[in-house]
Amino acid sequence: MSGPLAFSVQLVRLGTRSLLIHKLRSVLAVLGVVFGVGSVVSMLAIGEGASHEVEEQLRRLGPDRILLRSIHPPEGTAGSRKAALEYGLTSADLARLQALVPGIDTIAWTYEIPKEISLGYRNVPTPFVGTTPSFQEIHHLRISRGRFLTGLDMESRANVVVLGASVARDLFGAEDPVGRELRHASGPYKIVGVLHPKGGETAALHDPDRSSFIPLTTAKARLENVIRIASTGSRSYERVDLHQIAFRVRNLADVPQVASMVRRLLEPYHPQRDYQVMVPYELLRQAEHTKRVFSWVLGSIGGISLLVGGIGIMNIMLATVMERTREIGVRRALGAKRWHITLQFLVESVVLAASGGVLGMGLGLVVPKLVTHLSQMQTVITAGSLALSLLISVGVGIIFGVYPARRAALMDPIEALRHE
């Protein structure tokens, strides 16, 4: 092996040997880089994990969907002080959306019991959700057994129910519940289907795994009577026509425009601010912006640690140059050029910083795992963050090694030889 490659290998060997002679000093010098790189990798992993979690939740909602929810009017408004309070979305709102908002592909709406009511047999609490057949498509619900609600169920106001996965399991265990009958406060219902486990909340108001779904027409006809009976004797009575309207926009790029149109359309009819518009697409864009800002903040914090580590390396290299002044004079007297001296000390600085970078990467791999184990917080370590951290540590070695290396190279050989 000869030429530039052999020269480079020799420089690395010399630099490594020189650093190993003063092990303790070298270790102390790289500690700042170790913790700096470790903090960069760890914080980027935590930030990436949090970002992935938020983005996953928003994608489950569906970026091409817009969700309208009825909410209780703010305290202090005129509507919130009425004894018989009617608020939220209405069938008239639904008709306006269908007639006046272009770009809607699929739409579904729900009516719900405002409090949990126990089902018979094993007395499992579950919210009853009256909805339309399109609810399944809007919220990406899969059927495990049987079927979902149909248009015929809606037309005939059928007493049928589709159970969430957890409800079916709690009621019937491993048995197939399809075809069985359940008793509910509003009457008997025949089970026609069971949902596949969804795992957590979706855009729906409740966790679908713990909900039961019936035709909206049946809910409007039968559940309202249950609510009135339950409210008998109370000083106030609340009524909501529709709890949620969800629709999918035909073109993803049109989502912001359609959302703005929906807000303008409904605002005059809801002065009490008794509904909210949820646009996962907008939330996803905000989450991406927050991720970028968060990454910059975390990177800046890690950068401060690396700055401290770089200053430590520079101080150690300056001390090394002073200790090896006579050696520098001898090498210059034997014919070494200034760039030889510069390169030698620069390589030592880079080897020192890169060693700290490798150790810091190890620390950055361990800390996120501990965070995940102790707090159940999701962390994501990417190859890009590891490569970036190593490159930054090498850059720190170059930047903070230039001054000591140039100082060594600019020494007068005669004065260096006289140094004791």
C-alpha cells in the first residue's frame, strides 16, 4: 500500500497512538462530544416518535375527511342557560351541506345516547350509536362476522345492532353472537354483525371497539324516548338532533377550501358556537410544521452540547501542541512541511471527536429505549439521525481542530527545537 492512502492511514495511526498515550485526557476531552451527540440522537428519537404518533392518529382520522361535532354551548351564552337546551348540528345543516357544498364524496351522520346504557345478558356498558351505512366506509371499519347496517335497515327502522369487537367479546366470549338477541332499554335488538378490532378511538365520538351501532332511523324513533324518560324529573333537558356529520372530500387538495366553505355556511345558523369543525388534513399540516420546529429546537440544544465539547477538544489540542513543541521542531528540521504538521494535528482532533461521536451514538441508542420502557413513550431512531450525528462530530473535530493545528504548523522550527 503506497501513495495518498498509505499516508492517510499512517496519519490516523499516529493520531490514535498519540491520543492513547494520554488516555485520561483524551476521555475527558471527548465527554462533551459524547453527551452532545447522545443528546442529539436521543432528542431526535423522542421528537420523531412523538411526531409519528401524532401523524398516525391523524392518518387514522383520514386526511381527506372533514368532521363536524356537536358540542355543548360555552358557559354564559344565552343558549346554555335554557332549561330545555337544544344545541348542536341539525338535519337542516345536513341538508345544506349536501345541497350547497361541492366536492363531497361520501357522507355519514350519527345520533347517540348521551350516556352509556348497559346491555342485557352480562350488563356491559356501551354507547348506542345510530348511524348510516356509509359510516363504515367513512371510518374504515371492517366486519369480523356478519354484516354492517344496510339501506334496507334504515328504511324499515329495523331493530338490528352491530357490536364493536370489545363489546362482543365481553358479552359472548369466543361464541359467535350473530343472530342472537340483546335486550336494551329501548327494546330488543338482533345482532347482525361484529366489527373487526379497530384499536383506539377514530374520528367517531367513541371508541368503535366499545360501541354498538344501530340504524339512525331506529335511533331517532326509539332512543329519544329513552332520553326523555331518563330526563323525567330533572330540572333541565338537553336535546341534540345530530351528534356528528362526517364526510370525505373527493380531491385531497380541495380539503382546505371545502372546510372553509363549511364554516361559512354553518356559522350564521349557530351563533352559540355549539359545533366544531375538525379537519385532519389541516391538523396533519400543523403537526408537520410543529415537527420541523421541534427538530430545530432539539437540534439547537444538542448543538450547544457539541459546542461545549468542541471547545474542550480545542483546549486539549492546544495543550497537546504546547507539550509536543520540540517534536514539531524536530519534524520540521527533518523536512516536514507546514501542511504535514497541520494535517497531523487535524487528524488527531477528528479522531478524538469521531470517537466521541461513536460513543455518543451508543448512548443515543440506549436512552430512547429506556424512555420507551419507563414511560411507554414512542421513540424512533432513524439511520439518518445516526449518520447526521456522526458527521456533525467529525465536523466539530475539523472546526475546533483547525486553530491548534495551524498554530502548530506556524511554529518557528528553530524556536521549537530550543523549547524544553
